[in-house]
Amino acid sequence: PLRGYHDVLKSNTSIRKGVIMDFLYTLQNLRNPVLDAVMTFFTYFGDEILVIGILCATYWCINKKLAYKVCFTYFISGLMVQGLKIVFRVERPWIRDSRLIPSDAALDGATGYSFPSGHTQGSTGLFSVLAYHFKKVWGYIIFFLIIALVMLSRMYLGYHTPWDVLVAFGITFAVSLIVNYIFENFTSTSATRIIVLILTELISAALIGITYYVVLTGKSTEELAMDCFKAAGAGLAFGIAWFIEDKYIRFSPQSVSSVGGQILKFIVGIGVTLGLKQGLKALGFALFPDGAIIINIVRYFIVVIWIVAIYPLIIKKITSRR
């Protein structure tokens, strides 16, 4: 009887996998140049560069509290999603089913493992928080429609399954609700800052340890696990940078009053951010060709420290002299 029970479970699992892959295959058959362009456009709303760009503009120039809500949602859910990726190590759909052919349109962004979806996590982390902030019907409709289109685009382009996007959405949506509730009902104190700092560092360090162990034991490759190391490096930096900024720097995005000054502030900041992101990568691999893991942990650490603490300190120093 027990063997029969396991056979039924195995059969049901195979059926579910078959239904999911058939769904993706149906979406693949709907591809055409117009839909490809539309879905490629929306898939970039979950891309790391776009999310970080909007986050930086909000943090440096518009509303620091709102930006911190996005930051906490984005980094915490990112650590959780990457943790699940390295634990389950689910291959991309086209590897699991030879009928599926991924679109070339945004294939460079489909790195690492499939489950859960990083683009869904990124878009949900940003746009769900924006929806809560505006608290308008139009905001909820527009921002959650963008999230839904990102999720659909990832499946249409062949990069993820429905489970990938739904789990990523569920995790990030829950984190965004909790973060929004905490920010609206509690204020930070010295004790809470230290607790948040310690928890963030421990979770990030644990992700590095687990991921390195999986790679070291041959259960994954450095390439497939690299997004986990990047997320952990960013998480380590965010905990430290938030603690320093919230306790000691306390800059104001409105310290520059003119529109031109705000635009210049953003252009300079994002320019240095992108320069660090790519420059540290090139320099790191030039000096240490085989050090991909430590290079990516360090460069994401430095980039986040720059965004959250160093550049705000520079802004405060410059504006305080006027």
C-alpha cells in the first residue's frame, strides 16, 4: 500500500509538471514580433538596473522613508528568494523540457536557477511599496498591473514557470506588507537598529555559507550560484549602511531645492553607481581571474554602501556648506 501511495504521488507530480510545461509551450506558440516587443519591454520593469535606478532617485532626491521601505522589501525578499534558489536548484524551463525555446530578447537577464523568479521579486518589491505609498485606486491598478505583466512576460519569454513567479510574488508581497506596517507603526531606536543590523548580517552571511557549501560539494556551479553571492554581498552592505545613515548621517533628500540641482545630484550619483558596478567587475577579474565569488560579493557590497551611506554623506557635507 505504501509503495502504491508513492506511485500515485509521483504520477500526480508528473501530471502537474506536464500541465505547467504545456502552458509554457502554449505561450511559446503565441509569440510574434509585436507581442515579443511588448513582453520584452515589461520584463525590464523587474530588471535590477531599473529597480536600483528608481530606488536611487527616490532615496537621494524625493522621499527617504519611502525609499527605505523599498530597500528593506527589496533586500529582505531578495535574500529569501536567492536562498530558495540555491536550496531547491530548479533548472530553467528549457532545460527541463526540450520543446521549450527561450526568447533571445532578454536572455542575458535569465541567470542562475529558475525558482523563484528574481524579476518578479524585484518588480513586486518596488511597485507594491509604491502602491501602498500613494494609497489611490489608480496606483493599485497601475502598479499591480505592472507586476502582473512582468510575471506574464517571464513566462511568455520562456524564462520561468507559473510556480516560479507566483512563489516569488507571494514572498515579496508578504515582506512588503510587513515592512510597510512596521514603518507606519513603529520608530527606530538604538536597540531596534542593532537588532536589524545583526539579523541582516547573519542572514546574509548564512546565505554566503550555504551557497559556498553547495558549490564546494559540487551540487551547483559558481555560475549558477553567483546571483546568491551578489544578493548576500548587497545584504551585508545594506545592514551596515542603513545603520550608519539612520543613526549618524541622517541626510535630507530635500537639501537641494532646485529641480536642476536634484537632476544633477541623481545623474552624478547614478553615474558613479554604474561606474563602480562595472568598473569593480573589470578591475577584479583583471587582478583575480579566478576570484568570481569574492569579486561579486565585494563589488555589490561597495555599490550598496555607496548608494545608502557614502553618497548621502557627500550630499549632506556639500549642502551644509551653503
